Amino acid sequence: MMKLTKNILLLSITLASLASHGAANVYDEDYYEDEGRLLFKVRAHGIVASGKQKNLPTPTSANPVSVGPLIGNGYGGDTSTTIFFNDNMAAELSLGIDVLGVKSTALSNIANNYNGSASTNSKRRNLFMVPLTLTAQYHIAPFGALRPYVGAGYHGAYVFSRIKEFKANHTHGAVAQIGVDFVAKDDTLITIDVRQFLRTTKVKYKGAITGGNSVSSKVKINPLVISAGVGFMF
């Protein structure tokens, strides 16, 4: 009798273990099936930009000075849609706007070097860029509360401003990306993202700032964009 009881007990434990293991597998499968294949993000960002100028013509002034960087740091925001092809591989398409400061000292130095006159308007000058970016991403740990990823791609940026002293061309270039998503609740997450853009634009100075001279240069902006925002999985 005791032997029969012992065998029944062992059988019960075995069946319970198998049932528990099976239930866990079903739970995991159902849980991951609920994961969305689309991810929509809204991000705000700060921008660290260099704005170095290259290929300026020889100054015509008798007392030339170093011009210095034309573009400074800025801020902006973007929205993006990420499409997952499998658990690890995805593509992200983002559209944003960048607001970059223009340094008045650089404009004054241009005027000095080419016998022109800079505007006395003290209002802040800004250069606006609207980048459209496509990146291929590898999500290192696609499940769990912490989800890091890396990416690389290409972008084009529409450039405009109300600045009278120069005109900047539209630009494009490569981009590298690294980020992490923190799952907050259900299908909502917090995202932190860092992207390095390679972006050079051609600037043509105009008006009184050049004293009638033809002056243009290449401005190497290469913005480092540091973003934080929220995301929603569908």
C-alpha cells in the first residue's frame, strides 16, 4: 500500500511538473505573439553641432581675422515608425525638424574679411533643417524590459531660414544610431536614442556682408542628436 501511494505521489509530481512547464511555454508563446510588429515613437532632442567652415576664398580685407564656426548647437524633435521583419531586424523611418543657432560673430568676421557690413539686428538667427532618415536596425535583446539596438542608414535634409546674410543648400549623408527602449507598461515604452549624422552644406554669402564679393564655403555640421521620448507598439 505504501509503495502504491509512493508511486502515485511521484506520478502526481511528474504530471504537475509537465503541466507547469507546458503552461509556461503557452504563456511565453502567447506573450510574444502579442508583441507588435510596428513601433511608433515621438522624440525630443538636443543637438551638438560643429559648424566648421571650409574653402573660404582669400580675404580681401587688409586685416583679416579667423572666421570661426558658423553653426552652433540646437534642439528639435522627430517622429518615427519602426517595422520589424523578425525578432531582431527592423527598419526605422523618421521625419524631424532641427533648429540650429547661427553665430553672429562668424557673420561679423565674414563682413570684416571681405570689406562688407554685417546686420546690426540682435535677434537670434536660426537655421532650420528637416531631415528624413532611413536606418536599418539590429535589436540585440528584443524581449524583456530593456531592449538595446544599433542602426545605420542614410538621410536627406531640407534646409531653410530667414537669414538675409547667406543661403544654405539642402544636404544629405550617412547616419549611425544606438539606443535603448525601456518597456513601461503594456505596449508603451520610454526610448533613449543617440544618432551621429554626417552632414555638410554649401553656404553662399550674399548682400552687404560680402561687399560685392562672391563668397561661399562648405560648412561641416555633423550634428550629434541625443533624443528621449515615448513609443507605442502596435
